[in-house]
Amino acid sequence: MGSFFLDLLSFDHETAVYEKDPMRMRFTYNCRRFTTLEEIEDFRPELVINAVTVKYTISAYNEVLPYLPADCIISDIASVKTGLKEFYEQSGRRYVSTHPMFGPTFANLQQLSEENAIIISEGDYMGRIFFKDLYSKLGLNIYEYTFDEHDRTVAYSLSIPFVSTFVFAAVMKHQDAPGTTFKRHMKIAKGVLSEDDYLLQEILFNPYTGGQVEQIRSELKELLDIIDSKDAEGMKAYLAKIRNNVKRDIDTIK
């Protein structure tokens, strides 16, 4: 995602990338490449986008903050905001926090009109305007949440599909002739499991995730009871319920 933002911004802004490992900058272009903190200090950025792995978001901030101008806006695109609100408030810096709800694993980065982005309503006004304009140009659906509302949303929108995928992967067996549905689930599982372990851990350790997972357990129990008792009417009612849930979600998206 760091490379995505770099490419996106480099045509309208003077951009630079800081990376300790020069090999990871081999395919960056139309930007300046920094490997030392002193180069950042000389560059005097107006905005810094922290795109490191979520595990290192705050430590990366602590490393570069002494080299930034006092009026520089610091920003993150982390999918997990745990501890960031407190960090920003203690830093005394202008900040903006956003969450592009897509990534290179599944999204078509050339066509994002069906994807979403969250802008945290707390933080610097001009920073929020900058990202709102940027995301609007990409055709993203933009939502403004507080840090707390963001964490609740992520607990629902990420933890439920992640946990469902984990369960599928845990019980699956090799299929010589898999069906279409199985192959689609397998593709999703491979994509989710390619994510950073710490990211997956932090999403599932979100304070609001437990309640969402508990709902999965309750639904599985209800479904298992219907299966064990071969309750045809109960199954019909259950399918009607979940079809209505899916239809309602699709109607909301439209």
C-alpha cells in the first residue's frame, strides 16, 4: 500500500520514500529515495504517510518524528488503530488517520469504485480534507468515524470473515476434484493467510471482536441443532433468514 500511495501522489506532488533496505525501493519511480533520517530532515515534508507493517507503526513514528518540521502532518493508513489515538494526543503533532478498506490481495487497484475508505473524524482538519479529496478522486466510498467507531466497524467487517476463513482452513481436506464454491473459498483463504501474522492477531484481539465471534458460535449451534434433528421447516426458516440478511446488505451497498 505504501507503493500504491507513492505512485498515486508522485504525479501531483514532490514525493520521497524512506526505506532502510535499498533493495525494496528497486521498483519505485518519480520520487526521491531516502535511506537515512538526515535526508528526511533536509526534505522537510509537509505530510508523512506511515505505511509500515502495523506492528511497527508507532515505533516508526518515534524514529522519524525528531527529523520532521514542527508543522508537518503525520498520518497512518493502518487497519488497526489500537493505541494510535493516545499516541497522537501525546505527540502534540498535527495528524490524520485513515483506513483504505482494500488492499492488493483482493482489490483491483485500477477500479476502486466499489471499495470503501474510512477517515477518522478526529485529527487535523486540513489533513482530513487532503485525504477526502484523494479518496474521492479514486471513486472510493468515504465514511467518517471516530477511532472507537472505526474499531467497532473493523471488528465486524474483518473479524467475522477472517474467523470464518480460519475455520474453513482448519477443517478442509485436499480435494482432487474441488467444486467451484470450494475453489472460491480456497482462494479467499490463501489471500487472508498471506497477510502479516501480527495484523491478523491485532484484528482478532480488537476489544470488539469477541462479541462478533460469539455470534458465529451461536449461529453454528443453531444450525447444528437443525442438522442433527433434520428439521426441514427449521432449515427453510434459517435459509430465509440468511437470504434476507444477504439481500439487505446488497440493497444497502446499492
